[in-house]
Amino acid sequence: MKDYTDYNAKIIDGWVNEGWEWGKPVSHEEYMAATKGDFKLVLTPNVAIPDDWYPNPIKGQKILGLASGGGQQMPILTALGGICTVFDYSQKQLDAEKLVAEREGYQIDIVRGDMTKDLPFGDNSFDMIIQPVANCYIEDVQHVWEESYRILKPGGRLLVGLDNGVNYIFDKTETKLYHSLPYNPLKDPSVNEEFPPEEEGVQFSHTLNEQLRGQIKAGFQIVDLYEDTNSEGKLHDYNVPTFWASYAIKK
């Protein structure tokens, strides 16, 4: 599938229409609470981003939400005084950003684009990049690390949610081993028997080498990490870590 990112954007648009958890924008009440410093942001399903991962203060910081549409992270960071830009390939996710911005009366730059291509921002443009779990929808993550490094200012922060690959080993019931890693439907179409792309999109497992070592190879210094589980299901019940989150800085 040559244009799998176009396909994924349409799949995610459909999920948003169906009430996808990660496509539901924050409420007015949540936005107003954030203006008073009361907020919770996540990169993975459950664990809140630690306070010391954010710049202090956030006010005046130029922040990019990379593949971060949906009206969840960016409204909160705007309420805290950030100067925000959101970049996403799903039009429905960007529509959610516009909806919240118009409802709350703030300015945000909304850019539609594919993160597998060169990012449409200049060198040293941002103080922080935030990306909840999203690079499981692209095959090559090294390009994203290198582009993120380029567009961050020296000392800039990269906050990212990462799928560690465990979810791709199991069947849908999360009770049987289903597929060995790596999980890549472009190279092994047999995975589509259990996880058809019209339901799951085209997803990819990524290793620690790709995810964390890849950031280091791009020039980042890893500052902190944490693990998280799915929000529900058998793996969650057994407290099996299925996600990482990383905080890195541009040296």
C-alpha cells in the first residue's frame, strides 16, 4: 500500500466520527480549569505527564503538537499560556482543534500534513514538541526524530508517547500469542487476517532501538522515561506495560 498514510488519515477520520476516545475535544470546563493551573495531560492512555517535564513557565513557549490533533493537548497548553501550533494528517482531528479554539476564543496555527514527509517548519522554530502515541501509524520513525531535532531550538524539549510493540504480539482477545515481531502489514500481509486495515488502519511495531536509541542517534539527550498500560483489556488487567513515554532535550 503505497499511500498508507493517506489511508490511515481516512481511517482515523472515521474513528473520530464514531466517538474515538482520542478524538474527543476537551470541554469548556476543562479548558477553564487549565487556565487556573488545574489540568492533566497524557502521552499514553493513563499516566499523567510529570510536572517537571514541562518548561517552567509554559507561558510564552512556542509549542508544536505533532500528530496531536483532537482538541486535547493543545487547548490545555494554550490555556497555560503556550503559543501553539498543531500538525496532523486527519482532517477530523484538526476540525476538533478549530472547534475548541473558536469556542474558547484563542489563536492556534492549524497545519495539515504527513509527518513521514519533511515538516513545514523552519530550523529552531519551537521550544517544545509534544506527541501522544502516533508513530505506530508510520513505518520509519527515525525521520520524525531527525525532523523534530531540526525544528526544535537548542535546549528544546521532545515529549513523546510510544507503543512498545507488545500489543502487536497478541490476538484481539489479548489471550493468545498471535504474531511475532516486527509487525508490519506492508511486508507481511498475513497480519491483516486478525487485524484488517479497514478496522485498525495500517500500524507498525517499533523497537526500543527505533524509539529511544533513534532519538539519541538524532542528537537528543533522554532525560526521563515512564511505562504505561492499555486503558482496558487483558494486558491491562495483568498490568503488562505496553507503552513508554520519553522526555528528551535537544543538546
